[in-house]
Amino acid sequence: MNSPESGPYSQDDKGPANSTLSVLVVVPVYNGGRLWHEAASALARARDSSEQNVRVKVVDSTSVDDSASVARANGFHVSTISSADFDHGGTRNAAVHNESADVYVFLTQDAVLERPDALDALLVAFADKEVAVAYGRQLAHHDANPIAAHARHFNYGAHNYVAGMADRNRLGIKTVFASNSFAAYRASAFKALGGFPEQNILSEDMYLAARAVKGGWKVAYVASACVRHSHNYTPLEEFRRYFDIGVFQADHPWIRETFGAAEGEGMRFVKSEIRALLARSPLWLPRAFLHNALKMLGYRIGQHYRILPPSWNSRLSMQPGYWKRRGRHSDGLR
């Protein structure tokens, strides 16, 4: 195990030392707008300069803007689904089904690769045969507010680490943290584990990372593989997002039972945020307190979503479409 203060991947690493990898990059897109133009161009540069054999597949949820044409202009393969059918895990599973590759990489439409070598830097992690999942560092977008900027600084540090079951007592839930905004999966492990969960509200990345670690694999964080990705959420959006996180934890209690609760990490975050805002943006402190109070409230309510009237869940969630699909598939399970 490499501690968060050290790691095997240097800033100068360009790619795995073994033979060329076949890499499939999958990007779900829906009305990506200006940021997708930037992200697509950065991804095309990374593909063209990569030392690996990289293909890019975009899954467009019937966008009404130019998202699909932007993808095609950059030489990406485009498939189209109905926006009503998008599922965080299921859509990604379908995108890689029957695709031949050594590694699957997932990006979101608003994640902009910071440098052309960011993709190859992430793939270095798979030189370690025990690594099933690797994820990169997320830097704040240039227009990020102080709250959003600190969240990225806190959650994505400057040092690499590799974590497995032996590290859960020290790292807790961080052992299985991963983000499909910029994450890669060893295809053989991905298939053996059955891919992402389907009909799942979010955090399909953490779910698969947790299953991988329980199965004897490891998760790698590669700080030299950077993307720009952040959100200037409103307080209400924070509530809704954390309501969804609470729902995820309620649906998969084994993750919490195996790796620990997120509350301890949350308290560390709040203390760090207060210090950072006091030093640089004190006028944002009242807003930060409101954000954190609504995060906690949303998370607590989400954990008990089953006792709520089904119609409330859709209203409280950031993803009302999920509840509609869930109702179609399970008659509104509560």
C-alpha cells in the first residue's frame, strides 16, 4: 500500500511499461453546450497523442443542441439513446458490451482533460496487476466559486495512493472512492464483477470499486492525471444531490458496513472548508454553512427514503427521471 503522501506514479510517467493497451473511452452526453466543445477537443488531442490504442465512443441521450455533431467532428463514434432511458450504470454497461478493449475509461461531458497526456498518465496505474480501478485528479473549473474550488482541493489531493482491503481501517470509505468523471477500469475485472449496478441512483463508480476491493483488487488514485471538473451548486442542489447519496447508501448498506460511514470524512471536510474560507473568502462562510446544513439534511432524509410517499422522492431528488424508471421497473418499491 502506498500512503497518500507517496505513490508509484511520477509526474513524468507517460504510459504503462508493458505493451500497447487497447483503450475504449466512453462519454455519455446530453446537451453538453459550450463546455462539451472544450471537453471534446481536449479528449481528441489526448487520443491523437496517446501512446495507447484509443477509441472514443459517445452515447448521446437525444440532445437538442449540437452535442452529437461536435462528437462526430472530433472523430468519435456516436450512438443515440432516449434521454428517458439513460441510467448511470446501465448506459455505461451497454456502451462497453461486446467491445474489445484492455481498459475502459469513462469521462463526463463537463470534464476537460487538463493536458493531452492526462489519459496516458491515468493508464500508468494498470502496470500494477492488482489494480482494477484508477481515477484521476479533478481540478476546479476556472469559473468555480470558493465553495466548489475547495471541494475539489479537499477531495483530490496532490499525492497518489493505491488502496485495498488492508487499508480500510485507516482510509475508511476513501478506500473505495472513485469518480466516473475521469476513471478507468481493467476490462477483465470489470467483466468478472458484472459491470456497474443498473437501476441505481448514482455512485455506480463507488459501488464497483467496493466490489473490486472486496474481491481482492485495488483502487489507484493518480494525481498526475488531471481534469477540470466542478459544479457551482446552489444550496437546494446540494440538498438534492446529498438526498440521492443517502438513497444510494440506503440501497447498498454493505458498503458502509464494510468500509465505514462517510460522516467522519464529512466533518474533516467542514473543518477544512472553514479554515480555507476564513483565509481567502470569509464572505462565503454563511453560504458554506447553509450548504453543509442542507447536505446533512438531504443525506439523512435520503437514508430513510423508503418511509416517504413515493411522489416525494422524485421531488427531493436531483434525478427525478430515476424515480420514474424505478417505478416502471419495480412498481414504486419503497
